[in-house]
Amino acid sequence: MGYNIGIRLIDEFLAKSNVSRCVDFKETAEMIAKVGFKMFLGVTASVMNWDADGTCCSIVLEDNPLVDFVELPDTCQGLYYCNILSGVIRGALEMVAMKTEVTWIRDMLRGDDAYELQVKLLKQVPEEYPYKDDE
Amino acid sequence: MAAIYSLYIINKSGGLIFYKGRMDTNDSLRVASLWHSMHAISQQLSPTTGCSGIELLEADTFDLHCFQSLTGTKFFVVCEPGTQHMEALLKVVYELYTDYVLKNPFYEMEMPIRCELFDINLTQAVQKDRVALLGR
């Protein structure tokens, strides 16, 4: 579900925020955290825990409007209620040529103290034009 | 007042998803795929690094302005030579696309656009300050 939202959301984000192409993944992550979350959810997130080669980071949200009135019942204790957000980020980044993997590390609904998403860049997929080798 | 002859929107793979103008459908499809290929080739041929393709084509009887979003969708407009503010118009069309096409739950990605609200708002946006020859 999140993936389908993400692939459409990215165009709206690009149209309304007028940002130019990001130079590297670090800038992309900052864009998502500062501009993206602000535009669509009204909260600012922070980026931390960069790994050595700059392909994996954590986005931390202090406040998550999606869960303002939500409580997980006993039958759903293992549910990732906010997993839609990881789909949205994955879908959006795929439309701009980045294959990523997004997972929840900390989730307040399951008892942690904050919301932490881990975004890992798997690879960059530049546009390939079909080339027919006639020889 | 300057006139706009036609507006094309093409998807990532080069297929025409929206056309407003007075050309025959087959011809418009041909122009769209031609432009898609030319745009791609120009990106490869360009002497400057980081080029994103042709933005403006000036001919004797028309100008062609093209805008490519970071997601690969191309918006281009054929207008009278010397028409001003076409880039701004293309940005407006991009915003209308995100608002009325992408948010339409019945619209399938990369398919031809059949959204009434998009058409209405597009005509309004174009007619605001210029004479358009679209769809007549």
C-alpha cells in the first residue's frame, strides 16, 4: 500500500518543493527527513547513524501523527502499524532511480521511546535505454 | 498574444499519455516517441557533464519547450516562436498533473490520462493570460 502511495507522492513532492537533483544519498536522506516529512505529515525528523560508506542511515521521528490516537490491542502486538511509511519511502525513492530497503528499528507502539526508520540504499539504477546490437 | 499549438505529456518509456492539439492521433504518437528518443540521444551526445536533455528547440515557425521531471516524465509544449514564460507554464502543468492525475485513484501509472479535472484545470491555466489554439 505504502509503495503505491510512494510512487505517486514523489512527483507531488518534486513539483511542490522545487528541489534540484540531490548530489548523494546523504542529501537525499536529509531531504526526506526535513522537507518531505514536513510537507506531508507536518513533523520534522532528524537523520543520524550514518554508516561508513554513507549508504545506510536512520531517520528519527519524535512525533508521529499517524499514531496520535492509536493503541495496539493484545491480538495485534506484533503489528507494524506505521509500516505504510516505509513503503512510501521505498516507492518514492524507486521512482528516482534508487533501490532501497526501509525497516522500523524503534516503534513507540511496541514500547520503544521514539520512532526510528532505517533506510538502506541497495543500489542506484540509472536509466537504461535499450540498445540493439545488430552485429 | 502568443499562441500555444500543442501540449504533450510522455511517460518514462516514451509513450504518449496526454495530448492537446489539432494533430491526428497517429501523428501525435509519432512525434512523442520521436521526441523521447531525441531527448535521450541528446543526453548522451551533450558535451557538458550532467546534462539532462534538450530543454528548448527553436525553429522558424515554432518553439518547443521541454521539461523533464526527476522521475522521467516529460512535459513539452509547441508554441509560437518567441513565446514567453513557457517554463513556468510547464511547471504549472506538472503541479496539475500531481494534483489531478496522480491523486486520482482510478488512474493507472504510465497509462493515458483520462481525468476530467485535469483537463478542466489545464484549460483554465493555459487560458489565464494567453490565447491558446489547443483542441479547437
